[in-house]
Amino acid sequence: MKDKKIVYINYSPYENQGNILDFLTEEYKYVFLFSIGHHNLGKDQKTNKITIYENKKIKKEIHLYHLYVSSRFVFISIPFRSLLNLFQIIWQCHKLKKEYGRLDMYFTVNGFTAWVGLALRRLGLVDKTIYWVCDYYPIRHENKTIQAIRWLYWQFERKTNASDILTFHNNRIVDVWKKKNVLSKDYKAILIPIATVKSFRNVNIEKNHEKIRLCFLGVLKKSMGLDYIFDSFDLLSKNFPRIVVNIIGPGPDGGYFKKRARGYGAVFNFYDYLTEKNVEKVISHSTIGIAPYMPDPSHVSYYADSAKMKKYISLGLPIIATKVHEFSEEVEKCKAGVIVTYGDAQQLVDAIKEINANYINMAKNAMSLNEKYFYKNIYPKMFKFDNNKSSKT
């Protein structure tokens, strides 16, 4: 694949989630990365642009038009912004093909942009399409606007079974597609989880067990379960007086969580958007990674793989997680962390104590688990075109 070209579409700030961008730039001579904005991630995050990589180096950047809307109108504006992105992707791919020649592959992780890939293929602008299905948006929702948008999104996504390669994060998403008759009952899905890089953290250091530094990484949305930490904080601070919580990531509910944190002083550190290097710096100076997802099938996070847990183990952090993702069971089995019940403050306290009592072993177990998900071993089969032989419908 070294001499080939690939168009890669993703939403900010997930372009290199699981080191997928690193993999692409290592495997393809040209990578045309379309970074698309959705939520407002702050002034430091530049969205809606094309970054052209040649032999792993940035050759050029092309800025696209970005229709900024406040968080209040994010969902209702999705159809208009998607239409704008559709026209920009088609036009820019036309220009890229004219300048660089044949565009061998089109790769994306979103249902609508995967459908756009099918349109590009019909227009002869790309040769092959690859869709890595990373989530599922349950249509039923208490907010009728969100429900309508999710229904519309699904009308596009259900057509993407015509992609040349179709891969999934986990079996939970595959089961949904089968129940909706988008895939045949005997379809053998290709499962590609979020991968990691090899850990470089040295855990053989003295730990000050009196100072607990929890780390939360992710877009700040209520469905990510961060309320669990705030609701439990009186008991946490009583047991661990010097506890600190590092929260990395922007998001639509950032203001809500910052308001909850007022009154605790410097106990909660909000970092908003950070570069990858700085994200790793904050995580590696923390002691425990937290993934307190809400166990609610109506939430998107219920169906996705956990990028935050993969990031934690790549830096040797033991994990405290709720039992929502398939990966949580693996963390528990490998003794790389502790699984708790969402909302149970005492379990959270007990989990911290258990990790503290076995810190070095659990950190080493996290790094051992990380080896299994090294991205150079995980991603290659996603780009092999003899994969999808079984019937999709």
C-alpha cells in the first residue's frame, strides 16, 4: 500500500483516536485527512480542514468553510451542516483527483460520511470505500429533535452495507445491524477494536498513596458518566483528603461540569482541548484512569468501544470503570483495574483502595493488556479487500 492514496474523513478531535492516523500515514504515501467540526471544542482546535500527508509528513493544509453554531443549536443544524460538508467533500475530492490522480481508497468512521463515500465511488472519484462502524445512535430519545436527527442519520447509515469493506468496533453494534436486517443473520463480521501504542510509562516508582490523582479523558457529555464522580465526592474526599481529579477534554456539557466543580477549589482541574503530547503528559502524571459510563442502552456510549480506557492502559494506568463496554470485562479479568456499579460511591472508594494496595502489579497488568491491542497488529486486516465475502443482506 506504500504507493497508494487514501481519503480519510473524521470528526475532530478523533482523527488519531487509537493511532489510526499514525497507521494510515505509515502505510500510504498520500493521506488526505478531512477534519470536520461538530461540537465547539474551543479556540485552540482548528476544524474543517484538509491536511495532506506525503510520506508521513504534512505537505499542505486546505481550510474548508465551517458553519459555527452555539451548543444550543448543534443538533437542529446537523442536516444543514452535513449538506455543506457533502458538497465540500465531493468538490475537494474532485480537485484532489485532478491534482494527484487516482484516489485508491476512501475511509471513514461515520455513517453519513460513509454514505458520501458511496456517492464518490459512483461518481468515479474514489475506487474503494471502507467503513469502520464505531457507534450506534439509538433512535428513541426523550428529545424529539434529537430523535428525528438520529432517525435521519440511520436512513443514510443503513445504506452503507454496500461499502467495499465493512468493519465494526464490537459485537454489540453487529447485533443491532442484524436485528434491523441490514446484515444477514449469518453474516460474519470483522471486528476491529480501538488499538493502542506500546506503553512507555515507568511504573516502578514510589507512589504517594495519600494523593490520589484520578484522570478522566473524553468529550464532556453527561452520558459519559462524570456525574458519578461528583455525586460521590463527599465520600471520596472524606477517605482521600488530597484527592485530585484531572478532566481532559472539551464538550457540550463542559459548562455544566465546571459549575458543579465550583467550591472544591483546585481539586478539579479542567484542561479542555489539549494536543496529543499534552494529553499524555497529564495522564502519565495521574494515578488512576476513570471510565464511569452510564449503563443506559439509549446512550451512544453504550455501543462504542472505549477510547479512553485504551489510552489509559497505553500509559500504564490502572482503570476504574463501570461494566458497560466489552473491554471492561477484559480489564477486570486481567486485573488491570476494578469494575464498579454506576452510582455506588462506596464501591468507588473501595476500588481506589484496592488499586492503591496493588498499584505496581495492576499498572504492569495494564501495560501487558496494552500489548494485545498494538495498532500495527490490529489495523492491517481492516484494509484487506478479501475480507467481506459473506452475505451482508
